[in-house]
Amino acid sequence: MHELGIVFHVAKQVEEVAEQNGAEHINEVVLSIGEVSTVIPDYLIDCWSWNAKKYPRLEGSKLTCETIKAVTFCEDCKQEYETVAHGKTCPHCGSDNTYLVTGNEVILKEVIAD
């Protein structure tokens, strides 16, 4: 379960940001998660609830996860398409000379303090 490691890393980053900005308490943390990142948002939220209790600034904070659509680019026909619907094979020309443009990332998007 790599979600726990992600939560540990994000909590540390949020703590540092809060300290640098003089925030006493964090209400919400927003993550943007790629739909093919293999990260399961429900697991992240469960891990966050458990881990936030260990940090006074984070205790009681909410983790919100937003989805980044997976998009693939075809080198042959130069078109983009939805990755989840079509996989590696381009629906426009049938080529497998493609690569993922977005959808594999995990980004700390926003930290909302009191």
C-alpha cells in the first residue's frame, strides 16, 4: 500500500508549508491524482484520517482528492485521446506509438488553513 507513504510525505510537506506561513491549523488538503496513477483515493483518505491525529496542525483536517484525466498522445497522427477508454492503441489511427501526457501524477494542489 503506497498510499500510506504518500500520506506521510504530504503530511510532512503540509507541516512545513504551515510553519513557513504561520498557520496554526489546517482545515483541508487538496490532492490532484491521475486516474492511472494506481493511487486509490479512498485509501489515501483513510490513511490521512489516521495519520493527521499525529500532527497538532493537521488533527481533524480533511483530505480531498480530485481526479486528473489520463490523456495519451499519438506520435503518428499527432492526436490526443482518453487513455482509460482506449489504452495504448490510438483510436484515431490504430498506432501503438503513443505516450501518456497526463494522468499518472499526484500533486499537492491546495492547503486551506483556519
